[in-house]
Amino acid sequence: MSRSHFPEGFVWGTASSSYQIEGAAYEGLKGPSVWDEFCRRPGAIANGDTGDVACDHYHRYEEDVDIMARLGYPAYRFSVNWPRVLPDGTGRVYSEGLDFYDRLVDKLLSRNITPYVTIFHWEFPYALMKKGGWLNPDSPRWFAEYTQVIVDRLSDRVRNWITINEPQCFIVLGHYSGIHAPGLRMTVKDVLTIIHNCFLAHGEAVKVIRGRAKTKPTIGLAMASRPSIPCTQSKEDIDAAREALFGISGQEGGLWSSALWCDPLLLGRYPDDYYETYKDLIPEIKPGDFETMAQPIDFLGLNIYSGSYVSMGPDRKPMVVPYRTGMPKAVNGWAVTPESLYWGPRLYYEHYRIPIYITENGIANQDWVSLDGKVHDPQRIDYLQRYLMELDRAIADGTDVRGYFQWSILDNFEWADGYDKRFGLVYVDFKTRERIIKDSAWWYANVIRTNGGALFDTKAVS
């Protein structure tokens, strides 16, 4: 087990988001979010599912934290539901909603679990959506006000903050393709304005955290990433992978460029090809905008599940290589590409020189309760072992990776897929809400206990 390269103090944990697990969607004075509304749109969600009850974590959080403690999981990343705390998005604070997160943090700390708080994981208040949502130039101010409420209440005990989760997804999937809440199909020009406002919101939130936190904060944000994986170790293919990941190719394709989403926040500027690609569609950039966006942060979170294989084409441009026939895939169709947890962290670290956290990684599986009453999920164990071995390799080769959060602690509401796709280490019966610890949860506990050493112990993972 001496082969592990995970450093001492490496952060191991699991992750969740409020809408996906909490339920209690209309309890007390909580306001509706865009997801509450979107789930009522006919045909929007598989099987007509909603997050109204989800895993009922709002009422069963103590049980869930006790499970984490029983498994020995040291850290837990969760999000706050904005309209549960501020029903109208701004203004009056709903104290009972805020009290829930107070109790959750206390419970985590009582079980020696370190909280990592995501301020925004897509639970945008519907009241603010009716005021123009992220298109409204006041949206960064709204977000700063909300952040202040959370920081003022929790920062005496919470040190670790993630401002925004996967802005690419809630903006492009929610406002351009319309397959996620709020289900809009806007023009590229409007989408670029929303992106700009979101960047400003992140920067304003960082300023609030730095200025008001009662304990010294560690701050980052979590980006979705589908890394480019070079087909060979040749310099040409590695260059092609780098260009495919950070270049902007065409208007629609450019909306997923890693440089578009990271350069303004980490380098204080849009990439050059942003201006060449979007020209007169670019929103007004006011003096001080980049200074706000690029407030110093401590880490970049990457949510990585799958990647694309890339080689240098004959025209000296990156060329995506199709997956081979019979490629292993998760039940949601995502290819199993363990190397993405090597090349993703490595390429981002080389480009931005900022510490990396893997803030999400896991697999959608078809798990069920066996006749012995247990949930056996060998595919998840195999997937996680392969990916974590690649992450270990990245660390061995000099990539500064500080932590890993498995997605997810519980089977949950998987957005437009409803409850069909199970990502959890803990099985949830969505009729009874009973929890059953899966084999993978115990396996992951052993990986954590050995700081990655069990990955290389065939007896530990057999």
C-alpha cells in the first residue's frame, strides 16, 4: 500500500446539493426555486419526477450525517437552497430555513466531519427569475446579499466555501438549450450577458466572504469539465488536447470552452478568441469588471466524470477521436474514461497554476437491493478505483491536487433524469426513504482510511 501518492492532509469527502436531496420544497415560508417551477412543466423531467420530497434529507439529515460518521468520511460538501433562506431572493430572511443549515453544520462538526459549503448549486429563487434572473444587472448584488446572510450565520464554524457550482451547466443547459431549469432558449448574446453577470456575482461573493468571514476562509468554485485526453503521449497529441480544452471553436461550441469560463476568474481577462468568435455579441465590459471577477481564490474545483479522446488532425487542428465500439459506459451514457482524472487536473493546473480539488466524480449505476438485503455495486467500485488511480498518477507527476469529493453520498434527484440514475454510495428507497449502505461506500471508507493505499491493495478491493 506504499504506492499511494496522496499527500498527508489530502481531503477526502462526499458531495450533494440541496435540491437533489433535501425535499421539503414548500415547507414553512420557503420560496420556490426555478427547479420547483421547472419540475411542474409537462415532459421536463423523466417520469414526471420532482424534488418535492427527494431523499427527505431536510428531515433526516441527522441520520445521513450519522451514516457518514459511521463510514469515517472526513468531509462533506453540500449546498444551501437560496429561497429556503431568502424566500424572495433578497430582503427578508426566513430564520427557520437558515436554522436548518445551522443545525446541519453543528451536526457535522459534532461527528468530526468538515463542512464545505456551496453557496449556489442552481437553486435560483423564482421571485428573482420574474425580475429577469441572471440577465438583470442587479443579479451580482442579489448574490452578494445572499452570500452575506450565509457567511454571517455560518462562518464562525465553516472555513471552506465554494461560490458557484458548474456555471456552464446552469447557464448553457438552463438558458440556451433549455433542458434544465429555468428551461429557456435564449440567444447567444443574452447567454454571454448572463455569463458576465455570473462572473461578477462570483467575484462579489468572494469579496463578501473575505471581508466578513469570522474564521479565515478557503474559497473556490466548482467547474464542470469534460477533459480532453490525448490519444498518445506524443507532444502533438498533448498539444491538441490542450487546445481542444481551452480553445474556442465556433459560437455554440465556444460556450463550453474551459478558457471562457476560467480565464476571466483566474487570469482577469477573456481569452483572445472570445473576442474573435463573438464580436458584436459581447456584453458591455465596464471598468473594474475584471478586477471584481478575478478576486483571488484558493482553489479550482473540477467536476469530472468523463472525457473525450483527442489527436492532432492532419490540418494541425485538434480532432476528437470516436469512442471504440463496446466502450464501457455508465447508465446515463457517459463513457468510462479513467484518464480524464489524470489529464483534467494536469492540464488545468499547468494552465492556471492554482491548487485543484475534484469536487465531483462518480458513476450513474443501476443499483438494486439484492435478496440478501444488501446493495452490491461492483461497477462503481471498479470505476472509482480506476479513476482514483489516475488521480494518484497525476499527483505523482506534480499536479497539485488537494482533495476529492465523491458524487454522491445518496442516490438523489438527478435533474432532468429524475430518479432513474443512481449515483449514491448510499441507496435510497424512494418510496420509504430507507437508506442502505452500498458495498462501494465501505470500499471508499477503506480508501480514505489508508489515504489511497487501498487502491493498490488487491485484497482490499476484491
